Amino acid sequence: MKIVNPAKVKKVELLVGIPSYNEEKTIRKVTEVISQGLEKFFPKIPSAIVNLDNCSPDGTRREFFKVKTKIPLIYLSTPANKRGKGYNLYNLFLFSRQLQASKIATFDADLNSITPVWLKSLLSPLFQGWDYVTPWYARQKIDGTITNLLCYPLVYGLLGKNIRQPIGGEFAFNKKLVNHWLKQKWTKEINQYGIDIFMTLEAIFSGVKICQAKLGKKIHRSSNPRLSPMFVQVSKTLFRIIISHLSQILKIEKICQPPILGSNLFSLPSSKELSKSDYQRMREIFFKGVAANRFLIRKIFSEEIIEKLAKMEKEKKIEIKDSLWAKIVYRILAAFKDKVGSSHRPYNKSGAEIIDLLRIFYFGRIVSFCQEIDDLDYQKFERKVGRQAKCFWKFRHYFFSLLES
């Protein structure tokens, strides 16, 4: 871990991290806004801002240190051959202990909509006794499909937690959680994009006090170019942690609503549609993937689902509504458990094949979902996402029955 600490900071109470890789175009603005928020809302609290980098070959480090601020700036980097958001946040956790920070937050480096009030909204709950603060914000309808279609419904449906943005990217937490996370087994997926869902699920299962903070609308760089590897890393981490805590999940009997704190009012993001090229690419991935995985599909799915897939192929029309999507995800999760087991041992080839099958159906679900939400305004869209989460709760016993068969 490379450390550049010009102010020779040795101890802080607040530490704000910005994970990055090749973010020279945006990191300066994000750092400036964070420093403004810390100076305005926490002027008497010893704090620092740390850029957690993956040895970016562009000007990320240079642009970070160009910021004029009273808040000390520190640069940390992994070696050049270690890339991944999880590596960056692992360094943040270690460094926060080194500086004896009791309260920590993280903000993505590609944010365009961050304001100084975000600092107040996200960090203030830590001073009020909360241990983990997740973001609550509005996003464009086609943004956050991994959140909307997989993470949110499964966290709601199996864990019984109505946490709207479990992998939002902006989080605040205390040193108790840092110590807990560092004690866990870190897989290669957690060291990459699996880090956010790892943090949220481990916070839930550890029993700490969780709340959500109103931030505003989130606008950032599109994730579409990274969607496939991102989905695989997130879903593997999500599935592994779920099957490792099934005994706790089976005891959950009701939905818990972590409070949404703050009064940050915001305008809704402008509507944006899936591009024609992305739409066609996802359709192609789905139909080719279904054709190439017939044996695995017959092994995992019921005749009801197989017949619906055959109809889609015949009519060349993808129609994966809420209930079918819930059954598909639960069937694949049960199959993943059968292959991988409930231990923390590394994934085998069959487990990887099952996750890849989920990826294929995920792209099909995006196509179907975009057709369903095309003419919905933002409020109706949010209600639609909420109904899908409730559908996962409704079918949770369907999943439990698969574990017994």
C-alpha cells in the first residue's frame, strides 16, 4: 500500500474515502464538494479525505491534490497489478484503524450530483448512535439495474430489510463495523465490485443499527460497459453470504423498515431509456444463452418455467414478469447452494456456470423490465420496484421448499 500524506496526519475522528481508477475528469469536483461539506457541517471535527486509488495511469492523483482545502488530503494506492474497488476499501478500513478514525464514509469518484449537504446527511446519523448508513436517493429508471432487479428484492424478500440502495456506493459507518468486516473471509469478488453488497449484508447479519439517509438524485457515469463482470461479482458475493446465513434467514418473519433520515429535498432525475444497441445486445445475450444452456436449464427449472422459455424463443419476445423473475432467481440460488454448499470454500466450475446462467436471465429481465416501465413516471416506477420486492417476499417459501426437495 503506497501512502502519500503531505500533512503527516496521524489521527482523525472523521475519514472520508474516495475509491478510484482513472477518474481524473471527476475526482477534483468530488473532492472539492466533500471538503466543502466537512468544513461547513463538521468544522470542529478532526478529519481527512483519502483518495483510494488503483495506481491510476492517468492524472487522478494529480487532480486530487490540486484541490485547495483546509481538510488534509491523503493518497493511498494499491500496487499496479491490483485493481478493484474492494481492494481500495480494504485499504480504507486498514488506514482508518491506523488513524484511529471512529467514523468513516465513502463516496464514488464519478459522482456528478454530489452536494455538500450529502456529507451532513450521510455522516450525521453516526453521531446519533447509528452504526451503518445507506443512501436513499432517486436515480434514472434504467440506472442501478443490479440494485433494482437483484439486490434490493433479495435483501427485502429473504432478509426482510427494506433497504432501497444496498449497493449504492455511498455509505457511512463506524469503527465497530470496520473491525467486523476485516475479520471476514474476503473472496476475489469482494475485492472487486462485490464489496458494496458484502458491506451491507455483513452489517445486517451482525445486528448493528442501520438507517438510510436522504441524499438527493444520483447522477454518475453509466455502468453499462462494466455490467457483465459487475453483475457476476455482485451476485456471487450476494449468493455466498445468503447461503452462509440460511439459519438466520429461516427465522425472519416480518419486514423491517430501517428509518429514512433527513429532509434533503431534491428534483427527480430526467427520464432516460435503454439505448437501442444495449437493448439488442441484451436480447442477443438472453436468446443465445438460453439456447446454449438447455441442459443446465432443464436440470434447474420446473416444467412451468421451461414452457414459458420455449414460448419466448418461439415468439422472439422476452416476457419475464415479477413472479417469474422471483422463481428464476430462487431456483438458481437453490442450485448454487447445492453446488457450492454453505461453507466459505472457493467456487467451483459448476458454481460459476450457475452464476453465468443467472447473468443471462438478468439481461433478459432488463429487456422485459424496460418494456414494463417505459411509460411510468418516477413515482410509479418506484412503486413498481417496490411491488417486485414484495413479490420476492411472497415467494420466499417457494425458495425454502426448494431447499427441502
